[in-house]
Amino acid sequence: MVERIVSGAHYGLRDWLMQRITGVVMALYSLFLAAFLLTHQPLQFAEWSGLFQNQWMRLASLLFLLSLYLHAWVGVRDILMDYVHHTVLRLTAEALVILLLVGCTAWSVQILWSIG
């Protein structure tokens, strides 16, 4: 009998699902924004600013950005796991990416809720 040794982090299905869900969220937001831009020609600052005065738009934008950051994290982490074989270097790179994405998240919240 052959003993099978499974190694790795076993992220497979969860990451696949996260990539698909975040991709759908980003696609829907992008379609809405494209439709808004196409139906408001020429776009004036007052219309653009008014759109982001709505709480639902701020929340939708935050959901889009969080989806973008999660999508990026899964992709970058997979690339690092595949191509950076030195453990300390890979973990350092992953920690830097996490810090960058957390910083981007905080900055996104600050920007979205400072409008107005």
C-alpha cells in the first residue's frame, strides 16, 4: 500500500471560491459605474459628487475595494508560494503585502467617508 503524504496549506477550494465571488462583485460594480458614466454625459462634478454622497454608494465602493484587495491577496500569495521557495523571504514578502493591503483598506475607508 502506498501512503500518500499531503503537504501544503490546502487553500484550494476556498481560494477558488473567493476569487470567483470577488470577481463577480468587482464586475457588477464596474458595470454599474460604466452605466452611470454612459448615462450622465457630460458628467459634471455635482453629479459625480452626489453619487458618492449616498451611503449605499460608499458601502458598494467599500465592498468593491475590499473585494479587490482580497482578490489581489489570493493572487499574490499564490504567486509567492509558487515561485519564492526560500521560506523566510516568502513570509517576509507576504507580510509586506498584507501590510500594504491593510494600509490600502484603511486609506480607502478614510477617502470614502471624508467625501462631503
